[in-house]
Amino acid sequence: MSEPAVSQIYIACEECGLVTELPPLGDGQKASCPRCGHTLAKHISLPLKRPLSYGIACLIMLVLSISFPFMSFSVQGIRQEITLLNAAEMLNNFENSLLAVLLLLTVVILPALYISLVLYLYWLARQRQRAGMPEGESLHNKRLFRTMCRMEPWLMVDVFLIGVLVSLIKIASMADIGLGMSFWAFCIYTMLVVKCVSMVDRTWLWLQIVPMHPLEGVMPGDSHHSVNHVSCHTCAQLNPLPEKDHAFCVRCGGLLHPFSPQQSLQRSWALLIASAIFFIPANLYPMMYTVSLGRSEGSTIIGGIVLLWQLGSYPIAAVIFLASVVIPLAKIFALGWLYTNARRSGDIDSRQAIQRLRLYRMTELIGRWSMIDIFVVAILVALVQLQNLMAIYPGPAALSFACVVVLTMISAMVFDPRVFWTESESLPRTEAT
């Protein structure tokens, strides 16, 4: 498919701020920033057919995932069977409504909305290709596009599946576990969602629906330090410098965020400190309570890891230790180090800036996987409810730990990595690869 008829498309890298010219892309090609290597845009083969087919398959598998029994748990002739939605329902019954909402949003509601928006927007792009669109896209469609872009970091279907597998191994020695039809449908659904998300490139899709608006006076090699434009983080449109606060993008209508390192660091530090505070009760209080033959016993994160290790479940103990202790601590310390050194970025060169940028990308990538322990608790609470014979209840640490994960994710999102780059430099044009 040919790109929209725009002679030159200039785009600013959202991670280093360098303005480059976006080259025409063929099937399977992508354009990367020549300074930091961040992907600016990509073009998959059959771009208007594959996302539509994968999206439809995702929604079919989601319906199957919530329509039939998900798992069953039986011991001494007593059997408990749950559906996928029972996990959120049981958390709500035990006065953990916030965790129930978080589970529903990240595993069912947001993925369903995201896939639905992908289907609609790619259908819209296909209609535009076939018959052309009237001048000026509707405000409604732009809002839907912005909503889709904001949802993507919060899709945790793959993390939930790993949590389910961990919980299975954790209780397999206690009783007989059965896997229902919805479990296998959910496995397929997870793979389809991951594949569908990997196909979506918001820069390319924006170009198919709403053309770029040229901005005079901005050339390749400029950056956020040139003080002649503001790049929209939603659609990559280069906007003129706003004359007032809370200015909006001329292309998508999204709120513009001019380069303000001080404000970005203050917000990031506040969220990071809050997450560090929540990390203390998350490790001191029980993550869940186990009732066996009328006797209740609390289990902290470390206590659960030690118990798994003593029972010989070394791989599961290692996974829980990595996801629940190492990753949250590493992310808190890594972000703290980045925020501290961001104030002294004037003394670093491009090589050091790229190293810090890679560390920042890694913290963003791994942060969501700490939700594994929360999903393990959700599955166990829903599945193991055999009265006084055996039951599992959520502990006070579960909500604190969820706050740690969410706050560190938001802290990384509001941080502006362009602060690592102090000068623009003359670089060659971006080439498709």
C-alpha cells in the first residue's frame, strides 16, 4: 500500500527528540531513529488485512474464554469449578474491589476495547484507501484513536497467563486440577492478542487516516532544543510552539507536552517515592491466608518463596522471587538512578545517553511482569474455596503490591527520556530497513 501523498514527512523521535524525515516503507520494513535507534514507524505485509483477521479471532477467543469453565480444583471428593470472571468476583467478595477492578480491566475489558478499536480504525483506514475520506477527520474518531494508544501499556493478558501457570504448579501437589475449555481458549486468545498488538503501529496508522500537517521552519537535525516545535506524543505531529498552557495538537487534538525536564522529573520522583513506600507493607504483611482443616496461616511474599523452595519447586520459587522481589526493587533503584543522573545530563556524550536510554527501555519493558504475583493470588482465591477443609483468602499486602507495580509503571511513563540529550547533531537521513 502506498503512503499518503505528502512530499516530506518529518517526525521527531519521542525518546531523543531528533527530527528526521520518514522514508517510504515497504512490506516488512521499519524506520528507526539514526541517533538512538528507537523505532519511528513500521510497515507489516498486508497491513489492512492481517490486523483485521487477528482482531476478529481475538474477540472470538475472548468470548470462549469467559463462557465455559476455566479450571477446577478437587480434594477428598469436594470439587470447586470457576470461570475466568470468578477470579474478579471472589476478590470483590473478600472486600478487595480495587484488585477485582484491576484484574477485570487489564485482562478482559481493556484488551476487548483495544482490539475493538483496532478493528474499527483499520477498517476506517481500509475504507479511506478504497474510496477516499472527506477533508478533516471527525473528532470522534480522533478521540477513539487517542484512547487506543493510551490503553496499550495496560494490556496484561500474557502476564495473567503466566500467573495462571504458576498457580497451577503451586497447588498441583495439594489436589487434582482440571483444565476447562475456556483455559485452552484463553491460551490461544493470549497468543492472538500479543500478535495483534505487535502489528499495530500508531505512526503508520495515523498516516492512513489523518495526513500530517507540514510545519514551516523545522528541518531534519532539529530537536527539542531547537525551540521551534512541539512533538505530539500521540500522533507524532510537529506542532508550533504553544502560546499558552494546555495547548492541543493540530492533527489529533491531543494535549501537547512541551519539553519541561523539571516538571517531568518532579512527577516521576513523586510516583517513584510513593511506590517505594508501598513496597514496605507489600513485603511485611501477608499476601494471602491459607486455611487448612480450620487453621489459618498467613504467607508473605518471601515466606511463600521459601516454602516453594523447601517443597522442591525451584523453578516456580525462582519465577516468583524474580517477578515479586528482584524486578520491583531493580525498577525502583534503576529509575531512581536515572532520575538522579538526569539532572546532570549536561556532562554526558551520545554513547552514555544511549546507555541510559537502554536502561530506561528495559525498566519499562519488565515492570508489568511484577503483576504475576497478584494474578496468582486472584486465581488461588477463586479456585481454592472448600470451606474449612481448604481455602485461600487475599491478604493486605496484595493491594499494596499492586500499587507498587502501577505506580512504577506510571512513573516511567511520565518521565521524559529526552532529558538525556543535551544537543542536537547533524545526522544522515533515516533509512528504511
